[in-house]
Amino acid sequence: MTETTAHRRPLAVFDIDNTLADTGHRQHFLERRPRDWDGFFGAAPADPPLARGVALAVESAADCEVVYLTGRPERWRADTTDWLDRHGLPEGRVWMRGDRDRRPARQTKLEVLQRIARGREVRVLVDDDQLVCQAARAAGFTVLLADWAAPAPELKSAQESEGGSRT
């Protein structure tokens, strides 16, 4: 396959937390007030993979270019890419939240999704956040709700109210 052909492949866009990575062991950092975001994201390298999400990403790589769209702040890029590599996920660009971006995940992720869709077909977005999925569907994207992780109510609440990056 030529480089040009590879760039024309549709995109499969995957969230990371509670889609590919099980964050259950670090939820306690978000139950505190104020929330301990550095502790929460600092513990991410120990996340076990979610087999169903990882398998779906690997399967998607047969027909699509896999990219990652996460609410994790940019300052955690090295930990994030190391985790993806260590767990055998397909190579792909990682789109992350700006370190000072406090907007809800449904806004930041939709903005990035619309930007990357300008030049490429987005075949599917796979995300565990129902509000992100609703916003993407309303904007015309095909969405798969990743419902295979244990519920994480503190993370959901924090993503909406604090944008997942306050320190």
C-alpha cells in the first residue's frame, strides 16, 4: 500500500479511558474534593487494558487508520503513548486536550472530531461518554458507545464540570 493510499483510508477514532484502558483502580482520586487530577492521570500507566476495546481497535486497523481522541491533558502524552504501545494497540495519532482546556469533553472532542473529518472520512467514533456520543451523533458521526467498562460516575461528572484537567 502506498503512502497516498494509506492517507485515504477512513478513520476509526477511539477514546482511551474506559474504552481501551480500565480506570477503575484510579477512580478514588476523583472522589476527593478537590479532585486530584495529577494523581488520577499519574496512575494511568498501571491501567489494565479492556480486552473488548483493544480487540475492536486492532480489528479496525484492517480497514481504517486508527487514531485516538482522549480527554487526557497534553502533559500526559508520553505516559499515554507508552501505554498504547505496551498494550499492542495500532499506531496512530493521539489527539489530546490542551493542558489549560477546561471545557466539557463533549465540546472538546466534537471540535477535534469535526476538524479531522474535514479532510478524511471518519467511519466510527468509539467512546464511553454518553454525552460525547450524543454530540457526535447529532453532528452526523457514526458512534459506538463503549459500554464494556465498569461505570465511573466520578469521572463522568468531572469530565462535564471540570473538563478532566484541573490541577
